[in-house]
Amino acid sequence: MKIDRQQIIDLNKGLAFNHTVQFDFLANQLHHKSIDYQNIIKKLKAFQVAIPSWALGAGGTRFGRFSFGGEPTTLEQKLDDIGILHMLTNTAGAVSLHIPWDIPRDYAAIQEKAASHNIVFDAVNSNTFQDQPNANENYKFGSLSTVNKDIRERAIQHNIEVIDIGKKLGSKSITIWLADGANFPGQNNFQRVLKHTQDSLQKIYQALPNDWKLFIEYKPYEPNFYSTVIQDWGTSLMLAESCGNRAFTLVDLGHHLPNTNIEQIVATLLYKGKLGGFHFNDSKYGDDDLTVGSIKPYALFLIFNELVYGMKNNPQNPDLAWMIDASHNTKDPLEDLIQSLEAILIAYAQALLVDQDRLKEAQEAQDVVACQEMLQDAYRTDVRSLIRESRSQANAAIDPLAAYRALNVRKTLVKERGEKSTATGL
Ligand SMILES: [Mn+2]
């Protein structure tokens, strides 16, 4: 299925009057506050988030998987789904591939398909957290960190193969997340597994093309429950520094213990020029992979406040890679992704409302109340009509979720692909 641009323009016509009333109201308010809302709209229009190839089907849990009709079964179909998202939202112009779930069979055809949807290839992701069918490696006790030298070498080789696949598609970065760790005290010698991991990452880094970046993700627990080798941002940063200046830390919002001050981690990494990328999702208890902004929208805004500050004030930090990393067990994955993209843009737009110069003045005057008021005023501003305006200007859907439903996207996909199609992934 491919949505025609004209279908969206026609749907927008029906929403134009209400949208204009709401947008004019907000534009007036922002004008009175001397906020350059046109510049914010420009930034929203340009903002692109990579959709992970594993998020287009139903997600699995440890207890089961309930498939969703019309799931994409090939990489081509996954790109078609992202094409639909991008057409509706104007924010999904990139894909993040997971290898080996999505190894292209025909590179030229895949590149052509992506180009036809205006999708670029963002970071590629390696997988040493599960054994592949008929593979020799056994990652039960770890991969890059394990005491078994042969398995370590194979895991390094896998990552180098992933880089080679990415090179053929035009990717410029690889993300490594390690499931390595221990379930019980004494199982691993902490120092030895850390050294193995560092050595392995350095070998992968040596195979990295000059214009590529290496992103090192961290996570405090799961699937191992006693310890994880790369447990936190400090360990990730230390490993990135041991590799070189093209290695960076990647922050996945769900990979923190409850109540962690993620915005402070973001600020610290930006200051050191070592924040490489982001995996957006939300969580209540752990790595819940829930829809972005569905549980802690204020925390998301505070994170974006640091990101916006960093993008303006930290030239030492490279452009960031924005990705969603979520799993959908009960929702239509495409609807869920539309909700996530909306939540990301809302937090970004709110953060752009913060007058950093005035905030600095209040901070220097030690006016705690004024500081808090400034952030909360931005957060409590309903910026949705700004986002709708940015989409309308790009001929994307003013209301993407409503358009998705009005165009019967899922029904059409089920008709095309069947009720029982299953996407690759967990
Ligand atoms: Mn992640």
C-alpha cells in the first residue's frame, strides 16, 4: 500500500478551518512572548526520527506474542510501512536496521525502495543477544565479554559484517547493545568481562570506516538480572573513550533504574561531546518499551530541554541520531509509532519555547521560582497546533492518526499481506 499525497491534502482540507483558528490563537500568544514561532515550525519540519525495523510488527514478551494482521514480512514491506508513516507525519524519514533480522537480499532494490519513500538508512544494529538458526556461536554466557575466545571473535566478526551491510546501504553508524552479564554473584569476574568487552569493542572500532560512528548502548539489567557488563552511561562513556573519538554513548530512555535523572546524564554527555544518539520510548518500571511520552511526559520535556541547549551550545558534540526503540504488544504498531512521533515533536517544540537567555539570567540571579516557572510555562503550553502547522506546510497529515484510520491503512495491509503475516524480530 502506498498513500497518495493528494489523499492527505484532501483530508487536510476538512481540518483546515479548525486548525487555523487554533494555530492563530497560539501564534498570537507566542508573538506576545516574543517567541519566533516560525523558526520553531522550521525546526519541527526538519526533525527526523529513525524507525527501527523491529517495531513494525507486534512485539514479543517473555510469555507470548500476539501477532497483528498485515505485519510486514519482508524488508521491502517494512520500508513501505515506514513510507506510510513518513507520508503521514513528515517525521519518519529514516530507518534503523537490525541485523540479522533484516539483511537485504537485493541491495539495489532495497535502496531504490527506500529512496522512493524518502527514507535514509540510519544506524545499523548488531545482535549478539540470541543465537541464530544453524549458527555456530552460542551466546548463552555472553558475546563480546565472554571468557570463550572463539565466541568473542565470532561476535566481533558479526559486528564487522553488520558494518559491511550498513556500508552498502549508506548507513554511517552502528549501535551495539550487549545483553552480556551475569544472573548470579560470582558467575563473572567483573574486571575480566569488562576488559574482554573493551578489547572486543576496540577491534570493532578498528574496522569502522572513517566517516562512521560507533554507538555504545547501556542497560542496568535484563536479560541478566544480577549484573550487566555495560550497565550505565559511565561504563559506556569509559568504553567509548577507550575506543576513540568516533565512539559515543547512546541513551535509551528505558535503560535506567527508576527515578534516574536522565536529563542530567544527557547534559553531562553533551558537555563531554560524547552523546551519540537516542532511543526513545517510555517506561513505568523498567525497560517497558512503551509509547514515547505515555508515562512521563514532563521528564521527556526536561530531556529535550537539555538536548535543545546542547544542540545550540555544544559544538563539541556531533549531530545526534534520533531513533525510536519500542515494542507494541497490544496496539497497532503503526498507530503506536504515530503516537510516539507526536510525543517526540511535542517535547521538542516545548523545549524550543524555553528562552535560554532569560533562564540563564534567572539562574544567575538565583531566582529558583522564576527558573521553575519558565520551564513549566513552556511545558504547559499546548504546542500541538504548531506541530499540525509544520505538517500542513509539508503536505503531511494535519492529524496523522485520523488520516491513518480514514484511509483504512491497516485494513488494506491485512488484505494485501494476510491476517497471519509475522514480522521478523523477537
Ligand atoms: Mn535501545
